[in-house]
Amino acid sequence: MSISCIDDKDYSDVHSVVASMIRPCDAAILLPGACISSESKTMKNVVFELNGSAPSVPLQLFSPSWGHGVSVVRLDTNDVEARLRERRQTVNSIVSAIPNELRDRSVEVGPALLDCDGRDTDPWRHGFDSTACCAGIYSADEIRTPDGCNTGTSRVHRVYYAVAKAGAGRAAQEFHAKLSQTLRSGVSLDQAFASGIENGLTVESIRRVEDAGMRNRSRIIASMMDAIGMSDFLSLVPDCANCPSDYTRRPVLLVNSVTNSIVHVDGSSAGYNHDLKGRWRYYAGSLNGIASDGICVCSNASHGMMSYITANGEYSVKLRNIAYDSLPFGTRKISSITKLASTLGAEYKKTPHARSVHPDAEWIRDHFGWLPHGQQDWPDVEPAPLWGTHESINWQSTAHKLALSDLRSVHMRPEAVALAGNETSKLRAIYKASQ
């Protein structure tokens, strides 16, 4: 058993839990911001290296959010700024264009895991499949030489991106259910994904889940661009995984980052010389540099996201580092939803008719939107990520260990973003606490 940390912060609580869960033949790396969700009990920013031939795989390691990630498309600056002159209308249009499982029980997001020769068996709907989802327009400052100017005249340009953060929906749920059922019988990971096993899982199933997440995010981007009248500016390509009756095309992505995924490895990464045959890496709430095309990780919701590009401005970065080719995907959670519900309930009790009790409500409601919960008596509470449930990115001091020193950071700031919103149960708790 081997458990190591990338930075020098105290992760004793996470270390003890991980040590109690993994087997002597397994290993783990705690990335900056490693933590355990107080609600779901899932691991965040931890990478596991699991022995594929050993039985009794610790099932509690795996989160059901398979294939989750972030997809990015570059937008034309002039066209976006024209829409942002009516920012509130743009936000509302984006919110209305994205189906949301949290608000509509008839919505089922994503294709099925089962396919027919690599293609969907039926048409499907895109949309938000969890409270962690968001999509919208983000901005960044880019340093480059203006067109027609000489080297040495570089300056800051404002650039914009369409960004979608979501998962694989139905495919992820079916994958997790099949994997859980198989591992409960005590088999090894190699056996669970062996061809011919009745559970229907193979290594191709992993790729299918990751592709389902990417395709869902791509369709989200296409739908919100259509809603604000910018679909003509997207470069679209056929989606070869569609079923024969589905002619939906998807945009060409600039970045596609994948988290919460598993990969079979048969060679060693930088700094690791031991034999890795028959081993699997599970990226628990961390970016999978092997499956990702480019880098995009999350700070807190108001701060935005961070991408990394080469010195020449290329976004297609293939990450290679001693942390099993991974990065922290999100930041440490510093406040639980349960505690937040109690605090907000007390605030709304003091001002029962207030539209918002958030101290930064004006800026938030100008840049973010979410579908209403439909209950007239309940307060319209901002989604939990906007209340400081997570830290902002603060792990740049370990950039050299994570192989980011030679890359340039691109801070993507929210301009017009739709959030999935709060779960109904949490809103009900806030309403009860406010009475």
C-alpha cells in the first residue's frame, strides 16, 4: 500500500479514510484539495492505482458521476459582446435552452450505455444531470500580437468561450449499476471488464461513457448558442455515434476535460518504474489527463474556470506528470449544504419577503441564472456553489510537480451562465428553517 501527497498540506483525515479502504496491493495520490464530500461521501482530487487481478475491489471508492467533465468552444468576440449588452436576456435564454433533470421529472439526459456497433440505439436528450452542472459564456484575457503588427506589440485581448460542465447522464447510471453489481460478487477489475462476461461491460464501455459525457456537453453548447442566435458561428461536424434517425451535429471542441473516469494502463508514467501490467487508474473527482483533450479545471462558481495552454497558444495539451497524469478538477469543499440550509433559513426568517439575502446578489443575478423551483411560498435561493461552498483555486505553488510550469494559465470568468440549481430537498429544508 502506498499513499502519497503532492503538496505539504495536512490531509490526515483523507489519508486515514483512503488507507482504510484500499488493499495492500493498491496505491493512491492525494492531489491538492483532496477531500471527502460530506454529503455523498465520494472522494475528490484523489487518484487510485488499483491492482487489476486482485479480488474484492473496494466498491465505495467509485462515484456514480462517470464521464463528468468540461467542454469548451471558442467564440467570436464581437458577436458575444453584442449579446452581452442585453446580459440578463442572454442569461435567461441560456437557462431556458437547457433541459434539467432536477426541475423536470420527464427529462432523462444522455444516451443508453448499450449501443449497436458503437452507435446509439435510440435518440436522446441533452441537459443537466446533477447539481454540479453549469453552462454558459465565459471570458478571458489573452496576450497576443494584433493582426498585421510586428513581434513585440503583443497586448491583452478579450476572448470568449462557450463552456459546458456536465456528465454522461443515463449511460453513467447504467455503467455504475452494472459495475457495482459485478464487483459485489468479489471479482477483480480485470474480470469485471473481460469480454464475454454477462454484465455487458468491456473496456469499450468506459470509452462509451466518456463519449456520452462529451456528446452531452457538446449538445448543451449547441443548444445554448442556438438560443442566443449564435449557432451560425459554430463549426459543426456529424456525430457518428448517433442512431440512424438522429441527424444532430455537434460543435468542434477546443477543450474536453474528463474527470471521474477509470483507465487500464500497461506502462509506467513519469517517475514510476514499477510494473503496471494489469493495473487500473481511477480518477476520483480529478482530471484524467489520458482521456482529456486539453485542460480545464474548476474554481468556485463565481471565480470561474482555469485552462492551460502552451507558449504558442495551443489548447490541445496532453498532460504528463508524476500524479498519474492528473490534476485537481475542483477545489476543496469548505461548507456543507446541510449547514448552509440552516444558515439561509435563519436569514430568510429575518426578512421573509426578501427576493435574496445574498450580499452579492446584484452581481450574481446579472451573471447567473437557474430554473425556478415552482413553489410560490419558497424563497428563490441562489444555487449552493454561489454561497462559498468551495474554495478558489490555490494550488499553483505545486505547478512544477504537476508539470504546469511551462504552460500559460487562462482564467475563464463567468459572463452569462446557467446553473443546475439546488435539489428540491435542500430548498424544502431552507423553507422549513425560514418559518
